[in-house]
Amino acid sequence: MTNAVIVGAGAWGTALADLVARNGQRTLLWARETDVVADVNTNHANSRFLKGVALAPSLTATDDLATAVRDASTITFVAPSHVLRAVIRSAAHAVRDDAILIVATKGIERETFALMTDIVSEELPGRPVVALSGPSFAAEVAMRQPTAVVAASREEAAALRTQQLFSSPEFRVYTQRDVVGVELGGALKNVMAVATGVLDGLGLGFNPRAALITRGLAEMTRLGVALGAEPSTFAGLAGIGDLVLTCTGSLSRNRTVGVEIGQGRPIEEVLHARETIAEGVITTQSAHALALSRDVEMPIVRTMHRILFEAMPPRDAIAELMARALRAESD
């Protein structure tokens, strides 16, 4: 019987699968790509998405999702946000009624504004759902660098089970109840990371970066509170922790995309050249529309939408952002 299934074999999914396998759980990794399945099973590696990492010999992979989830007591979803719902639907009939569903995908669904845990709950009702988020580059987790994240659920037993599943001497998991705050922190920080990359691509310095991160956190908190999140969540690992990491770390895919855009490359060209997903680009559309629907002011998100989807030159957008009417810092 398979105890743990990880759905999605990108860098993050593979790192989590390796972590759980090394914790002694019988672990199965689902990948859409047949070459990834073969690489994991034959070479104990994922050279396509997590190059240079030796995976746990006990970790196995498959491209048959329905068979993979049939006997799983925990299922961790790490598929990209724009395909998560379709992936779940393809195997929903095979998921056990008592399975704990863990969501490590970060994003906001474009059409519905649903958070990733909402999608899982809608497609697989009646089962406990947990959001796993926090400052965690996949490569560093795979190399067993000290890392701390949050497992958030409205069902304490499910959060505790997730905590036990992933915790190791190098990977510390805290529990939380604010699912909305944890999810929004993980999704919106990617937008801010693309924005920070744009600043860096323009050749700007540390002052604008600090201003953007700080005011970006204010925007994230503002939207979160409007949707029922606790403000304190954004001062924790899933908020400021993940925001700082993704906006400043050289391993950040979203920041790297922003750098290239700031240097003048068209967004279509930047995305076409990358196999991995930069969730911040997708989330910019969702966050912008969600903020408008809730009448929440998010000037950085609005500016990024203009840069990414309305062909506004980045330098002009930054100047316009700085020219906004003066106001008090406190919202």
C-alpha cells in the first residue's frame, strides 16, 4: 500500500517527494513526462527539473495518476495552478474518501479567483485539505538546507498529520489555521518577485527593492484581510518570509523572469524560452482582477499588469507608480 503520493514532478514536487521518502514513507511521485518517470525509477534522479540531485533510492515514479492515488493516505498536489483542476478531475474517482489532501501549488485560478485549496475541496469534497507554503527553494530543500514552512488547515488533525509527514531534522513545519492567509501569501509573493526582478533588470538599486517589498507586503495584507485572512499571517513564514526569499534569491524563477522583462525582452519571448512555470505572471492576472472585484487598492499589482499584459514600458510604469498621490503609510 502506498502511503504518500506527490502529484507533479517539477522541482518542488520532486524535492517534496524525496523529503517524504527519506522520512521513511513509501512514496510515489506522479509525473506527466515519461522521461522523468524513467529517470526517477532508473537513475534516482530528475535531471529535467531538479538537476544534480540524487533522489532517495526508495522513491518511485509513475505516469498513471488514477492508479497512483488509489491507495494513498496522503496526496500532495504540486501541479501548476492553471492545470491543477484538470489534473484532479482526471483521477478524482480513484481518491480514497479518507485521504488527506495537501496543496503545495501556489496561485489563484484565473477564471474563478479560487485559491488552490478551494479547487481541491470543490473537486474532492468531504476530505481534509491542507495548504503547505513558506520560504523554500526546491533545490535547497533537496540539498537538505535548513528550511521552515507552514501547514495550514481548518482541521487540526490534518495539519498535524502533514507536519509529521514532512518534518525532518532539516525541514521544520509549523501548523496554522489561517488557510486563506497562507495561500494568498504564497500566491501574491510571486507577483512581487516578478516586480522586483523588473527593478533589477532596469538597473535600479537596493532602495527601490526595499520599498517594493515593503509596500508589496502591505498590498498582500490588504487583499488578504478583505478575503477574511488574519493580518498576522503575513508577518510569518508564508507572508514576509516567502516574500523576501522570492524577491531576493537568485534561485527565484519569478524574479528571473522579471529581470529579463526589465532588460527589455518581450514577455512572450521570455516565457517561451522557459520550460518551468513562472506562477507570478499567471497570478498577476488573477490578483489584478480579484482586487478590482473586491475594490481593494493594489497599485503594484496594477502596475505589473500594465507591464505584462498592456505593453507599458517598465521604466514608464515605475515612474507612474512613484507619481501617485501622497498619503499616510498606514492603510
